[in-house]
Amino acid sequence: MSINQQPIFTRQGDLSSNNGVLITALMSPTILTATGDYTGVSANYKLVFTADPTYGSFLNRLRFKAIGTNTASVARIFINNGGLQTLVPNNTFYGEQDLPGTTAINTTSTVTLDYPMNLFLPPGFCIYVGVATTVAAGWDVTPIAGSY
């Protein structure tokens, strides 16, 4: 059987920052330390998704979940070509998501936000996310994706 070189459907779901369904995969990194740069190179940006190394992946959206009480901030999203994240030419700005101030209480849920991506990512490409203002509890970022 030949391999489909241009698939339109993914072969498996991928909800982790590491590619594939692995027991050791980092699920939903928590982002809470500010980064003031607009290049994506700060060490405070977190890897939230890596495309399949052989066939690439489809990234439908990023889900932001407040995990406690936070001040308002903004998330900045960068696409990385799979090279060193600390080198500016390897990153490109993709978009921003407003993150409202949140208060954790036991009688209601904290906010959940979806940021649409709808990207076909080439093999090994990555998504990094950082927050502009340091927050107390942090935001979990979960990719909703599929690998080809």
C-alpha cells in the first residue's frame, strides 16, 4: 500500500505539545511568566505543539484555560520552523489572544477560550505561546490537532 503524500484527513488526534500519543508527552503546558519580546525568542515562550516529524499535522485550534486567579494579559502565538527557537529567523508571529482577568472560586468555572488556527503545519514545525504580563496561577494551553 502506498503512502498518501497529500492527506486530507488526519490519522490520529494529537492533544499534546510533543508529537504523537506518548506516555511522556507534555500535556497542556502552563504559561505564567511574562515575555516582553515580539520575536518569539524569549525563554518564557512555551512549546505548545510540534507537528508530526514525517508528514506534518493539522492544528485546528488552541484552547486556553485559566487555572486560577490571574490578572488580564495577552497571549502571543508564534510559528517556529523546527529550528532553534532562540533564533529570530526561525520564528514568525501568528496572532494574539486576549486573556481576561480571572478569579477562581468554588461556585463557577474559570474562563476557557479557543483561538482558531486551522493550519496545515509542515513536518517538525512548532507552535510557541507566551503571555505579555506575569499572571499568578497561569493558563494551560491545549492544542486540538491531528497528525497525518
